[in-house]
Amino acid sequence: MAENSLTPRPEDFGLAKAASESVPITDQEPSGFFKQLLGFWVTFQAMFKKPNTVQYPEVKEPTAPRFHGRHQLNRHEDGLEKCIGCELCAWACPADAILVEGANNEEGAQFSPGERYGRVYQINYLRCIFCGLCIEACPTRALTMTNEYELADDQRSKLIFEKEDLLAPLRQGMLMPPHPMYPGSDDGTYYRGEVKGSHPSQETAPHA
Amino acid sequence: MTPEQALVEVEMITCIIDGFEVTVPKGTLVIRAAEKLGIQIPRFCDHPLLSPAGACRQCLVDIEINGRAFPKPQASCTIPVETGMIVKTQLTSPVAEKAQKGIMELLLINHPLDCPVCDKGGECPLQNQAMSSGRGESRYEGVKRTFEKPVAISSQVLLDRERCVLCARCTRFSDQIAGDPFITLNERGALQQVGIYEKDPFESYYSGNTVQICPVGALTGASYRFRSRPFDLVSTPSACEHCASGCAMRTDVRRGKTLRRLAGEDAAVNEEWNCDKGRWAFKYISSKERIASPLVRGTDGELHEASWPEALAAAAAGLKGKRVGVLVGGRATVEDAYGYSKFARVALSTNDIDFRARAHSDEETSFLSAVALGLTTTYADIDRADKVVLLGFEPEDESPIVFLRIFKQVRKRSLPVLTVAAFASRGSKKMKATLLPVVAGNEAAVIAGISELTSRSVILVGERLSESVGALSAAKALADSTGAKLAWIPRRAGERGALDVGAISTLLPGGRPVSDPAARVDLAAAWGVDSLPTSSGRTTAQILAAAESKELDAVVIGGVDPLDISAQALGQLLNTFVLSLEISHSAVTAIADVVLPVAAVAEKSGTFLDWEGRARAFDKAIPDSLTRSDVRILSMLADEIGAAINLPTVAATAREIQSLDKWDGATVAFAPVSDGSAPKVSGSEAVLASHRLLLDLGTLQNGEANLAGTARSATANISQGRAATLGVAEGDLVQISTQRGSVTVPAHITEMDDSSVWIPRNSEGSQAIANLGNVSGEVVTVVKA
């Protein structure tokens, strides 16, 4: 073949012809009749098995529990965001798919426990390779992966997920940030999971 | 090295570090000698420009002298090398390595696990050295010491005491470099912490440097808080546009937006420091007032957005064949100023061009064209001066790095400083300057009385000296008679460069006098034009007056605040065609007929000349900016007018400036002016003096509230005698008024002449020109408010 003529052969360097050339790569000779029949037995067996085909999208099957799907930004039990905007996920990302901009939690505008929160959080699913290094990097377990895999869309811009697309929904007992931290708590108590729900005093003035 | 220093024989010492022989000058610290060999000893407190402290103990090494070993590892940042010294660092001595690991473990015991929320994360010496010489896992199981955090020690600087490793870099900087010991180490033992004096806020002009040299995230800047990580930033070496000190800078940009600026390193100029204005005043670039597209005033009297060809056509129609004046402003780069200069001479055929957007005089014009260009004084002259004389110049406010250089020598060898000023400013007090109190107007006589200067003395003349008649002549005479080195230090970054490239009525580029036919011919040949305008041009004030009297049909204005010149300046422009080249909407664009948006410093490349005449070139920090430098716009406009100046890019302009040699022919002679004198005052009258504080209402400081928070508040400085007459105590409000208006600010009683009163020139509540109509030498009335 053409490629072969380009690759140097031992004799091109004045060496003895390699023994490998004289030895056949396989020892396959035409199989005997019984051997062939044995091969078809496998095929024959499959005819009596339950089919594995799933009629997606009419039928959807759950993924493996640790399947790497779309990301989610989690919340503490009182609704404050776990993300502190540290950018470690962006740093860890081998595909440069994550953009984070941190900001200061101001008095009256507390989004996460402690001083810092993620003001901008974007994941570009055109770039994401679902490797999960961001999840490993996250120091507050704010970023985890869901099993959601239906991420195709018809516009590139729709595949850049903003913070509101990624944030976990509010569950029972959670309040929509911004709101103050749980009375008597600090970022440490939140981190250790000692805040189990919201407190009535955290309900700030109703949002417009 | 200076010639004098070279003559002094420096004793060299040879020692052995990690088995390698190294020869260094006597007095070199072990840690520095090791650096010379490329051996990096971990350290936190050590800084080459601060005196050794041995505070952090991270740099422990094993030392042996003449066979006798120190019983314990020693801090290599405090011990100078000795002959016969054998040093073993962590690389060769297990004892040193163990000691360093132990220190690192101790430093980390109380250090919070804040790295994810800490601004220093990613560029933190503690993080890095914890990786290189720390343990992987903590053995500490106790509870970490905590402090309340963060504490705002000023509106710009936040302190997180938990993160502090007590290296004392910040306190040493404040004490030794800036002379503002507002920050200090309090308490002892485990509770030791950085603190500020309760009564004195951390109002240093240099506080940003403490953030930059903090080896951990204990001191962070409020403006950069949580904005970015080092890997997000694209750094560009830059130069500072805020004053003529000429600091090397680094501009860090994230996604087209400047997020921070840091002091660059230039041993000959700013060493490793800069001032807070240079560090934090960059938000004006992204202000809402930025002009996005050309604007043309329509028939309805309003400015409308226009395309570039439309706007250039409108501008050309207003300028072509007309009598035009050009006001350059002090912020132009050398290339831009050259563009204005060539544009005025070639496209407008006029010498009516002036870069001085401030009080000025004909005496100053003569001084600038005959004297200032030939001055060769540098920072190094300050370093070896036997005396520094400050004339009309407050270095801390008007050129902060000059202040740092003088202060360094004051601290090191008690350099005598003499200042001719209305009162002893905080900067003067820090320099322990001898004050020659002067009433504005009397400067010439006081300067003439200065004696005991030698050829090693340095006379620093500020731009404000032009406000006093005869003072520049007296300064020149003083320098001539004593042989002292003279320097002219303007306040704005662009003035020295603008003078060099002839953005002034009396000079053409390269110092060629307009009045010299040979110089004109020389330049005309270089520019490829038939002739250059011969008539002597107008100064800023004359251009404005001519605009008002319709002797000029149009004025081209680049980056000028009319209230920097005079109270009437804006009104004088109302009847002429005004073309404004501006970055943001201003008083001038509000009345301009055509407004062309130009690039701010971060968006363009260019060069500034600092006060020494040293070129400070910088590159675009925001690469994809669509804004254009002034020179490029002027070149397009000249094409439109039909008299091309052929300066299509900044680089081409720089090449053209390079190709024009400095003028080596005859220069104009300085025309001395006889001494002026202060007006006589009596009763509640006083003579006004003022200067601009570093942090004030300047337009380039717009949009940075944290910086404005540390501006010194306005006071009216009066003498003890006047205070007694008025019956005011320190802090009582006094009103200073002229026919135009008044300023009411708290009184500050200080040593000054009884007939004098001083206010800040452009601070909140005290704007000399806007409120009083004058900046100095005017008779004002001072009463208790």
C-alpha cells in the first residue's frame, strides 16, 4: 500500500529483514464446519432474548445513578445559594466551558452564606465535555450533576446556560434569595449542614 | 550607578551557599545572595525595598561561620553574608527544611481555609509556599482563632486579620516608604493583629501598595473584591496617565474591562510603588458618560449621533479655511500631542495651539520654550541631592512618586528640604521640610532670598509657579547663580510630552522655535509642506479671548475642562465653532458643534514623557476596543480638510517623531520678568492660595467611590493670628468669598502668613475657579460662617 511504501523498513537502514514480515499475522485458515456452526449459535440464542431497544423519545429509561448530565447549582436548606463564586470550577474545567464572576454579599442583598456569591454563572454546553472535574473542584458542593441529558437545541446561544437555568428549584421551606442568613449562623454552620430550614425572620420584604 | 558611587570601592564578600560559591557586596543579605545563585528560599516578610524584619521566620537556613555553626537555623532575610560563611538552605540541610516546614505549619494553624473566597487565591505566596514547603494534611485539630472580618481600614482597603501572617510588610511600607504610620501591629502573641489608630483613618495616598505587597489575602482592595481570578486576567504593561511622575503600571483586563491596575517595577522611576489615584482611578473608562459615536449638532440645536464620514465632513466644514485655535489639554500622549501640533500647523496653518489647560502666563511660555526643554534633572539627582527646594510644588499631591523619592532620602540621610508654599502641607511635614511661608504673589522675592545651594542641589518647580509673576524668572536665576539642578514638574501626564512635540504656540516639534526661519524650513522639509505659519501663536487664554471676540472662527478642543482654565472659559467658546475630541460627555461637549469620541489610555497605545523627559510607552490593554487615538482621528480629519498630515496610526506617528531630530540650532532666549508682589490686604481680606489635592473632583477619578472615600476633606487653612481675629477655632466653618461666589469649609489653623488663606483647588465643597473665579493671588474676604 501507499503508506507502507513511505514507512521505513529495516532493510532501508541496512539491517536484516525483520522476521515479522515472514511470519503471518494470524493463523486463520478457513474454519471448519462445526466451528462456524458454533458462531451462529450465539446469533440463534439472541432470537429468544427480550429486545433491549428503547422507543426513545416515546419511552424514557432512567440513566445510571451517577450519569453525568446537566449541572445544577444547589441551595442550602433555607434557600441561600451554595455557590460562593470562587471560580474553582472554571479553573478546573478542561474545556473552558464555565464562566463565573463573583461579587460581594451586601447588607440587604445576601445570596449565599458568607461574604461572596456568584453573581454571574454560565456553563456553555457547546463546550462542556461532562467530565465532572468541576464537581470535584467545588468546595461547597454547590455544583453537582443531574441525570438530565436532553440538552440538544436549535440555537447555539440557547446552550449557554445562565445561573437561573442552573439553580436548583426552591423546595419546601426554602426562601428565594436574597435574604439574610439564618439567625445566629455563620458560613461555617451552613457548610456543616446545621441549617435545616428557613426562619420566619429571614422573610424579607416581599419582592416586587 | 552614579559616578560618585562608582568611585567608592565596594568590599566584596565570598561565601558558600548549598555548596556553590557566590561573591556579593558587603552587607548583602543571605536570602539575596542565594537568589543570585538561583536558590529560592521561601519567605513572606522579606521585601527588597523594606528594611529587614525577620518577622515571619519562613526563610530559616543553617549557617556556619569559620567552622562554627549557629546552634539553631537562622532567618536568612536578616543576616548579611560574612567571609567564610557556609549556608545550607532547605535544599541541602534537613534541619533547615524541617524548620521551614514547621514554620509553615505554625503559620497555617490559624489561617482560615478561605482560599475559595479570597481575592489572593491563585496568586498567593502563602498558597504557593504551602504547596512547596508545607504538609499535605493539617495535624491541627483545635479550633482556629477567629476575628471579625473584613474590617474596612479605609474605604479602599479591607483587612482580614485571620489571614494575616504578621509579616509587617504593610506596616513597614507605611512607616518607611509612605511616611503614613496609620497602620500598625497591635497586641502580642497569638492575638497580634494589624490595626489602625482609632482616631486617624488610614488616609494614605499610597495605601494600595500595602494590598499589592501583602503576601496573603489579609489586605484586599474594595474595588477589586471578588471580581476575578488571576487566570481570568490579561495583563498588559502600561504607564500611568494621572500625573507626570511616570509610574510603570500593569493593567489587568477581564473580557474587555479593566479590573485592576498594579504598580509596575521600574527601579529608576517608581521602584515598585504607585499612588492610589494611579491604582484605582480607572473607572472613568467605563463610565456611563462615555461617548460611543460621533455627534453632530443639528439645526435643532441638539447633538445627534452621526456616522464617522458625516461627522468628519461636518468638522472639516467648520474648520477648512477658517481661523482656528487648538487646545490640546494635558492628557494627550506624545503621539496625540504631535498629531494636534502637526494638524494645527499643516491643516489649519496656525500656531494658535496650547496644551496648558490651567492657569498660565507669558512668562511661563517663555520659560517652557527656552528653559524647560533643556532640563536634564532626573530621579537619580534627587537621590544624590544635598538639598531639595520645592517651588510652587507639593510633591505628595502633585507628583506622588517624586514625594516618595524625596521622603526616601529624608529618611535615609536627613536630606534637607526647603519649600516655598503658603503653609506646611502634610507632605511637607513628612519630609520635615523647612517652610518659607509665602503670600501668593510674593514668590519671586522669597525665591531670590534662598541661599546655600550647591551644584548638587535640586530645585523642583511646579506648574503653579507660573501663577506668580516673576517667580519662574527668580527660580531660573537661582539655578543659574548656584548651579543647582532645575526641574519643571507639571501635574498632568501629557504636558512634558506636549511641550516636546510643540503643542505650544512658540515651539514646533523637537524644540524648533517658531520664530526661527531655519527651524521652520527644516521642519517644513521633513513634513513635505511648502511652508509653515510664521506668525507667533496665541496661548490658551488668548485663544479663548480671540474666540470670544470672533478673531477666531473655530476652536479644536481635546480633553479640556474649561473650569481648569478660568471661570469664563466656557462662555468664551459659545460664539465659535467648537470641535471636541473627548472620551466622555463634558462641559465642552455640551456646547460643541461636532464631538468625536477618542480612546482612553487603556484602549490605545502611546507614550507619555514623565517630568524627567523619560519616555513611558504603553500598549493597548483592551485589545478589541473600537475607539481610536486622537492622532488617528486628526489624520482622518486632515484628509477631509484636504491637507493631509499622514499619521494613520500611533505607531506611524511614533516613527515620524523618532525620525525628526531634536533641534540643534539656536533656541529662543528666556525673557525674565521682574518680581511681582502680593496685593496688600487688610481686615477680613486675605490673599488666596490653593493647590489641587491628589484625590479631588478631577474627571479621571469619576466613578470610583472607594477612592473618593479617602480624599482629604477640604479645609480653609488660616494662620493663628487670623483665627484669633476671626474668633474661629480649629474645625469652625469659615466663608471665603469673592464677587463671584464663596466657599464655606472648616478652618484649619496652621503656620502661615497672616494675610494668606489656602483652600484646595478642586475638592468637594471647595472649587477655586468655579466658586471663587481664581486660583491664587486674588484678594478674598474671609469671615466666620
